[in-house]
Amino acid sequence: MLDILIQLTYLTAASLFIVGLKRLSSPATARSGNRLAAIGMLLGLVVTLFDRQIVQFEWIAAGIVVGSAIGAYAARKVAMTSMPEMVALFNGLGGGASVLVAGGEYLRDPLALSADGLFTVGMSIFIGSLTFTGSIMAYAKLAELMRGNPITFPMQKPLNALIAALITGASVYLVLDPTSLPVVLFIISFALLLGVLFVLPIGGADMPVVISLLNSLSGVAASATGFVLNNSLLIVSGALVGASGLILTMIMCKAMNRPLSNVLFGAFGASGGMAAAATGDTNKSIREVKADDVAVMTAYGSKVVIVPGYGLAVAQAQHVIREVASILEAKNVDVKYGIHPVAGRMPGHMNVLLAEANVPYPQLYDMDDINPELESTDVVLVVGANDVVNPAARSNPASPIYGMPIIDVDKAKAVVILKRSMNTGFAGIDNDLFYLPNAYMYFGDAKKSLQGLLGALKEL
């Protein structure tokens, strides 16, 4: 009877995971989806403790208290600009936890594990270790603790392939010699090294894809650990994370019109271009505007679209842009937000950022939904975005971003670009948008520039 009750609870928890994951697909239902998934995880944890017949609950309780305190503090204190770094760390912790659990089960009694169980242990610690150091590297790049652009060296790809082959071979050997602890340590050590080498050649422009993929890998590692423990809930939850992370990874790749292999091995952004001013191209000129100019352009238009990018997050200007939109709406201006799938440093970064500022969900439009409306838009405010609005993606076959779907802001009657300078974006290439006749540059820190615009709008 107890076993039936445990399995029914696992089924309930898995159902909550699935429903919660479905509700995460919309900003309007994401909060409730997150709560449902959290309830499912709580049920799974409580039942698993009884299922495994754990005797020393003191250590479990201590871990829950310490972990909950750290998680609550991080969730409350982390800035929106640091959210991608926190997600990267959480992915790494998930992979590390899988290594510890699978390794602990191996150390408990390696001879009790079947051949497929031993191989699964090898795969679990392999994928978990790779995810751990790969996520740490992603964190370091996002936090600018190291260079964010791709780092490459000769024979890098063959070396990575060799290490992966050695780890796979060691996992097979573990099946033949279950008591060989040095083999397990070999797998862990080289998988940790591979995680570092895996992320080194990936630049900042591709970080949304990397975070999604590492999230998927953390789920795969957890699912493999579930097979080691014969725990159905861990298998299902890990598979859900792995599948959803992979689907999101492919969506990101589609949004950039690049295959996953190019993202992982192409070292995109390693040798990008420079702004026209820096290259001495005197045939290109820009039109600079001030706050008063932008206020008149937006206040007397009928439709304004705001396109946010990472610069908005860096300046922590989400609340100010919300105030600007509110004033424009009070002047009967139709305001919408156009969100590119890879804007920011992680999937959904702009949606989370704007949700924090209480931007109404119906005003948030995906790229495919906002593009048809841009030709009838009076003014587009591009706040901190760069590569995702570069028309070279449509018109210049020589451009490294050619073919990437973009938000077609250049089709609006006027587009105002808020940037600190003429520096290039993550892709390291000049933006043709800046030099179009309907484009205007509004230089400065995004928050200060928007505060200036806010003041000018109030005076109209």
C-alpha cells in the first residue's frame, strides 16, 4: 500500500511539472506555472525521503535550511542584469548534484550495480561534470570575469573530440571493472576539463543558446541519475528539463538562422567588424538627436514600438521605460514592445526584465507578431539592442549575421536608437541601421537618456 501511495504521489508531482512547464510558455501564466512546479518538487522530495528510508534526517534538514536560505537570498537580491549569471550557476549546481548523487550510489556498493547501471553512472558523472564547469565558464563570461568573446587555439576541436572519446571509453571500461575507482576519478576529471574547453570558443552573442543547452544537459544528467537510483520521478523531471531545454536551444538557433554546430564550434564573433567611424568610412553619417527631439517625435505619433536589448538591462532602465510608455499612453499613443528571441543574455531575459517593471503582458509582442506592424509605426525606440535590429541580416550576404531573422525596425517611419556610443554589439559588426535616413542616434546611458526623455515629455 505504501509503495502504491508513493508512486501515485510521484505521478501527481510529474503531472504538476508538466502543467507548470506548459504555463511557463506565457508571461501571463508563468508565475502560477512556477508555483505548480515548485509544489510538485516539494511533493517529490518529501515522498522520496520516506521511500528511501533515510535514518539521519538531521543532515537532510540542515541541507534544506541552508539551501533554502541561500536560494531565497539569491532570488531576492539578484539584479535583473545578473539574472543570466544566476541561471548559469543554477544549471551548474544541477549538474554537480547529479555527479554527487551518482558517485555516492557507486561508492555505496559498486558490485550491486548492473552493467547498464554502471554505464549510466559513467554517463551521469560525465554529463554532470561537463555541465558544472561549462556553467561556471558561462557565468565567468557573463559576469565579465573573463573575456566574453570566443577563445580559440590550434587543434581545439580534435582535442575536445579526443577527450569525449576517452571519457566514453572509460565509461565502458567501468562496466568491465566495477571496482576501479581511478576510472571514475578519470571520468570526472576529464569531464570537468571538457566543460571548460566546451564553452571557451563560444562568444557573448551566443550565450542564450549556451544557457539553454547547459540547462538541457543538467536535465539529462539528472535523468541518468534517476536510472541509477531507479527513481521514476527523477527520470521524468530530468527528461522534461532535458527536452524543454533542447527545444528552447533549437528555437534560439532558428532565431539566429544558424545550426547548433555553428554556435558551439563556429567561434562566432571572434573576428568581427568595427563601427564605421573607427574604420574611417566617411561615406556613412549619422543624425544625432536630443531628449526634446525624441519627445516631440513620440508624443505626436499615433503608434510607438519599444525594442529592448541588453543595454536596457545593464542600465537598469526598465522602470523608466515603463514610465515613458505610461506618459505616451496618456497622450493617446499606442505603445507596444517588440521582443527578439535572443535579445539579452538568456532566453526570456527581456520578458523577465519588463515584467519586473509591471509592463502589461498584452503589450509584449514576439518578433513575428510585431514585424507586420512596423510599417505603420511612427517611431521605434531601440533601447540597448544592436545585432537583432541590424538590416544587414537581410541585405548583406557577406555579413556574418546574414539570414538571421531580425526585428524590422528600419521599416518604421522613424527609428531612434539609444546607445552609449557607436561601438558594435556582441557579433562585433557595424550596424547598417545607424546610417539610414529615417534613423536617429540618441547617445548616453539608457537610464539617463530615458529620464531626459521622461522630463521632456512631461513638459509637452
